Amino acid sequence: MDKPTINYHTPRGALAAGARDALGAPIAVLAAGYVGYGALASGFDFPLWLIVASSLLIFALPGQLIMLEMHAVSAPLVLIVLAVSLSASRFLPMTTVLSAMMRHHRYPNWQMYASAHILAMTGWVAAVARVPQLPAEQRLPYFVGFALLCWIACAAASAVGYFLAGQMSELVKLGLVFMNPIYFLLILTGETKAALGRLALAAGAVTGPVAHVFAPQWSLLAAGLVGGSVAYALHRWRRQRG
Amino acid sequence: MGNVGVTDLLVLVLACAAGTYLWRALGVAVAGRLDPDGEIFSWMACVALAMIAGLVARMLVEPVGVLASTSLLERLGATACGLVMYFVLTRRNLLAGVVGGCVAIVLLHLLR
């Protein structure tokens, strides 16, 4: 793992730095998605408090949208929960990688488990780029500062969406929706410096659309498993030859 | 509110929350046995990165929802604007890149 190149001196300093880094693009992108969620949920007769509570408790936008849409067509509870849980399988590789990076004897297990709840894909890409540059005991506080602010902002954005429902034009929605792919594209191409990481990105970009054609529900994790494994195998093969 | 009471909705939300958190907890549990300098860790990082790259490619190539009303050319043009804004015009300012791309997609869609 890389040598620390950034030092916020204290865990508290790292927490504040994480919160500062969340302000801007990460929160704008996440909040835009949750505004859309709040607007949609208000149309499905969810009371405001429950819309906000669902964002805080689930904090996984694709799953929340599946929940709303399946509930709207009166699907059985068990099926809704299965579909939502399936869509959340993407968290497994993300929390594994980030938790392994952030582990430190100073922080008890319950703090690791609690921090996993406020992880979103948006925060993951930013944290995974920054965390290896920090001293080990500053990593978890940095991430918590970052993710906690995102989590609260999303709850607020859900409420904003509830009140904005029906007032957003298609063009505004288009701009908000496009924030997601462009944000990930920029941060991934800009911050992924290792050859192995770049190989994984390229492989995933090919397997993603293909997997979506065959199995939309599983496509995320399937594309990741296939693309990531191919990239990893290629890298090992090249290393052994060179 | 029809036939569905708030209690039913709350149960739905709580069950979905549990089904989501399961995977997060599993990830932390696996991480506890993983060496961050080891080979399995490198492979998992590849899987996670490929997964997100796959999602982005899917959103750009085969979008669903509002984005589906745009053409591939509009999406690629807007992506190029975002890239130029981020890498060339600003010193990797993420917010500028994101806003640039979003303004571009709206303008390109209006102008066609």
C-alpha cells in the first residue's frame, strides 16, 4: 500500500477534511438523485417522514427506486425485499475493499460496521482515491466525515424532492440524471492511477452493457466479477512474463 | 392513502433496509480477514472498479428513464464536454466537470 502523503494530524482534523471534500460534486450528485426519489415517493402516497426515514435507513438509491416501483404495482413484500437486496449486492466488494483499507486497532468493530451503513457508491470512489494517502488512524474518521455529510444531505434532498414533485421540467431532470455517469467517469479516469485499476475500468466498461442485456438484475455484480477477474488475470499474466 | 396503512409501509422500508445492510455487514466481515496488501484484495478492488465502470458504460450506451430520450451522439458530446472541462479547462475541478457535462446534455438536447 502507498506511503501516506497527506496528513491531517488528528482524527478530528481528518473528519473535518472528509466533510469538506464531500461538499461540492459528491453531495451535488447524490442529492440530485435523492431529489428525484423524494418526488417519486410523494406520488406513491408515502408520507414525508417515511420518505426521509427510508433514505436514512436504506441509503441505496437503486434499491429505494425498486421498492417504490414494485410497491406501486402491489408486489408481495417478500419479492420486493428480495429484489431490493439483490440490487444491494454491489455493496459487498465496495465495503470489503474500503473496510480493509480503513482497519486500525484504535477503532472497534462496531464503528466499522456502523460506517458501512453510510457508504454510497459516490462516496466510495472518492474515499478509495484519498484514503490510501492518509496515515492509518486518520482513514476511518476521514471517511466518516465525508459519508456522514452525504447521508444527511440525502435525507434533506429527499424532503426537497417531496415538495418539488411535479414542478421539475424534463430538461431539468435530464441535467440532474446525467450528473451520475459524468461524475463517475471523471473521478474514475482522473483518480485511478495504477495500471491494474485502469485495466479493471476498461474491462468493466465492456462487460457492463453486455451483462445488462442478459441479466439486468444481476448485471452490476456480474459485470464486475467478469470484468474485474479478466483484468486481474491479465495483470498477473503480464507480471509473470515481464 | 387507500388500503395500505402507514404501518405496512414502515414494515416495507425496514425490511428493505435490512436486506440492503446485509451486504454491507458481509463486506466488513470479509474485510476483517483480508490483507490489504494481498492478492485477494487486489482482485476485489478490480471487481469493484469494473462494476462501477460497467454501470457508467451502461448508463451512457443503454440508458433507461429520462436519459433514454437523448441520442447516443448527444450523450457522447456531453461526456466530451465534461472531460474537456475537467482535464483541460480547469485543473481537475470535479464540480466544474460535472456541471459542464450536465449543461452540455441539456443544450445539445434542446438544439437538435
